[in-house]
Amino acid sequence: MLPGKIVCVGRNYREHAKELGNDVPKEPLIFLKPPSSVIRSGESIVLPSVSSRVEFEGEIGIVIGKTLRKASERDAARAIGGIVAVNDVTARDLQKSDGQWTRAKGFDSFCPLGEPGDAPSELQRLTVITRVDGVEKQRASASEMVFSIPALLAYISNVMTLEPGDLVATGTPAGVAPLAPGQTVEVEIAGISRVSNGVKADR
């Protein structure tokens, strides 16, 4: 089942914002990926011919379990239906040239998703790890986020209603890098969810 909508958060780890030369936003920076970008573990990330630099972004994904509208952080935390590994694949060159991010984030295959697992009682302990060909490239805890998971869900719910099955991707830590055909990229939420995908060029 595809998420009804995929709401993503940009620059939610200070070191990632710094590595791209950006300031940390004063409020959560949100954008959307289309459900058509979703693939599952074992399917291929396809590098579009119009981009010369496609990067991985491992993220902690939140599956919404019940409707949230203008929610408090407390209510938002209670509405979490699951935790899932997300790869917010990004055409970095197009992100920079376009100014807005829809094209850079929205290609088919640009949202690999694992199978959701149960949320822990302490969300701050969630850890995201990204590996390329078995080599660790990213590792960070939710405690390092600029805006916490409940704060993000509450903020988004004051912009748009979050419905059961929707996905919120909470931002990527430092360590992003380009992908090349033939590589395999894996995102893991430690002990909970993982997604692994080969990479191929568009033909």
C-alpha cells in the first residue's frame, strides 16, 4: 500500500545543513515527494539521464497511525503507527539549479521504503545508518535532530492533515554522497527496519 502523501523535512541535522553550505532553518522546512517515487527493498534506484549527481539520504520515516490535525506534540507522538527506513534519493544538481525541489526529489524510484516496525518508547534513541556496498556512510540518532519527531508531526499537522498511512521522512544526517550504477545502498533504522536497493542508469 502506498502512502497517501509523503511529507519530508529538509536540513533537520545541523551537520548535514553545514555540509551543503546551508543554515539550519528557524522552522521545519517541509516538502513533498510523490507516492509514485516509492520502491521497495530489492527494486532498483534508477539514475535519470538528466542528472549528473544523484545522492542517497538515509532517513527515519514515521508512518502515521491515526488522523492528526492541529495536534499537540503529545498527541502527535501517540499517533505514530510505525517506524520505517527511508532513502530520500535526491538529484543534487537539479535541486540546486531548480531552486525548488519537486523534480530533484520526485523521480520514479527516488523513495525506497523498508517494512515498518514498532516505534520504541523513547523516540530519541532511534538510529539511522546508511551503507553503500557495505561501507557505512551515515549514522545518527534522532536525538541529534534540530526538531524532534513529535515537534515535526505537530508542525506538519498545523499545515496539512496527516492521515493514516501517510509517511513523514524526518531529514538526513551528514554523509550524503553520489550514487553510481552497480552500487547497492542500504538504509537501516537499527533493530527496526531496513531497505536495500541496487543502482542502475536509466536506459
